[in-house]
Amino acid sequence: MGSGTRLCCGLLAGCLAVLPCAASPGLAIAGQSQGGGKPKPVRLLELRGQVLTARGEALRSHFVIWVNLQGATTPFNTRTRTLGGKFKFTKLLPGSYTLTAQVRGEGEVHQTIEVTPALADSKDRVTVKVIPRPSPEEAQARQTVSARALSISGAAIDDYRKAQRALERRDADAAIKHLEKAIEHSPAFVEAINLMGTIYYQRRDLKKAEQVFRQALAIDPQAYEPLVNLGGTLLDLRRYQEALDYNVASAGRRPDDALAHAQLGMNLAALGRYDDAIESLKKAKQLDPAHFSLPQISLYHIYRRQGQMQLAAAELEEFTRLHPDDPLAVKLREGLKKVNKQ
């Protein structure tokens, strides 16, 4: 199984840092037909919710934060400025998204959000509340402005923001062109290089993604996002032993990152280290139960191999509850209905 992408708020109050994306059996892309024929009409949905304090309380009504929403499996990005943490995103295609926010004095939010018809109300609205977690390493990083960041030109930042707006329109080709211009202006613009690599990854051009993530790490070996991205890319390329060093390093650097633990768990499972894999995958679930890398499916396969069928069944039950519109969940429920009728 593949790895997953998360976009998070970073450079210059809105630039994105991006992590890899799962090649999971998610919803079909809007406008595509299944098995030929005319495309089916797409039911657009709304996501609304609230970012709370770390104690689960409402933020003060005048408290201003930015909330970012990114496609977990396809190139997409949008953000909104909120008062009191209340946010709304409209006209969303069904699918998995990563919601990110930074709340001063409270911590950060990195959470997978399923925006699908089964989770929506009668008015096509999915409603969520999210709680930030402290992240000491990222908080420290925000207080330190690197010489590299200071070297990024205004023209490069402008092109980067144009790339973000292109992703909001789901125009990945235009986004790549703007990112190429941004990197031409400032060759050390690691965030732009990393975002471009993520787009290639999401389009399944894994060789190109690997090349771009390595380029980012060559410029800044301490950059976390291309590190975890490269680990996920090598995992999808089935270069498991090579991927392991990057995934171990990612989980060690960011013990609060569900993606890093999910990738490490899948990597360990591919190498036959099932007990260690279970520990990492459970950690991923603890940090983000609905994570788009689908750790429940990895755990299901491990438990089946070990003959622990009750544990395997529990993972499938959890998966179908968290991802009710995933095609695999639909098939599982149909299969259970057939079994029950017999």
C-alpha cells in the first residue's frame, strides 16, 4: 500500500509544506465515469467546523487563524481566514482532505477529514471540530528564520502563491509551471520544490517525484517534508530496504506525525517485521484515526497473516465506519450482506 499526502501551513504565512499522498482505493475523480459511458454528476459538498483550544474549548471570538484544506490524494489546495476558529469550505469534491492550522499558544492541527456523502447531512454539509496538538519542534522552527528562507525573492513567492491558486482550481499543470518559475527565481526554494514533487507523486509519476524530493534534500538536508516524502515515494516504488532509513528518520524526527508512523509501519510490514509494523500503525491510528494512508487495511492484512481473525475483522469494521464511501468499504458491506443472507 502507498503512503499519503498532507499539506501544512508553513513559509511566509500561507506557503505550503507538503507530505506524500496515498494511492488508496479512494473515490473516483469527479467527471470520470466508471467503466466507460457518460460521466456521472458529482455531488459537491460543504465542510464546516471549528478549531478549538488544546483543552477542547472555543477560541476567543476575535482570535484570527488561517485554516488550510488540501487534497489527500489529488492536487488541491485552499485556505480561509477565520475568526474564533470557525471555518467553512464550499463546493468540495467528495474525498479525503487534510486540514491544517496553527493556533498561537495552543499547537497545530494536522487531521484527515473525510468529506463524503455518507457523512454529510441533508444539506450536503460535513461538520467537524478539531483540537490542536503541541509540536515543540515545529514551534521552535517557526521562531528561527533560516538564511535560505530569507534568500527567497518576492518574485518567487508570488509565483508560489499563483501555484497555490492554480491548485485551488485543480489545475496541476498550471501549478507546476508557476512552481518552475518560482524555483528559477530562487533555486533554494525548498518549499516550492517539495510541492512540485508532491504533485508529481499524486499524479503517480514516482520517478520524477523521487528526483525532485532528492533535489530538495540536497539543498536542505534538515528539511522534514521532502524527507518523509522521499520515504513514501521509495515505499511506493517497492524499494523497501532503501525506504526504511528515510521512514525511520521521519518517525524519529516527528513522533507526532501520523503519516511518518503509517509509512514506517507499512515499510516494516513489507520487510516481514510484523510486530514492529503493528506498533507503528497503531501509533498512526492514535494520532489520526481516519488517516488517508488507511492504517486499518495494513493492520487487517498483518493480522490475517498471523491468523488473528478477530483483530483483522475489527480493523475492517473500523475502516468501514471511518471511510463509509470508500469503494473498498462498499464492497465489504456488500459481502457481509451476502454472507448474512446465506
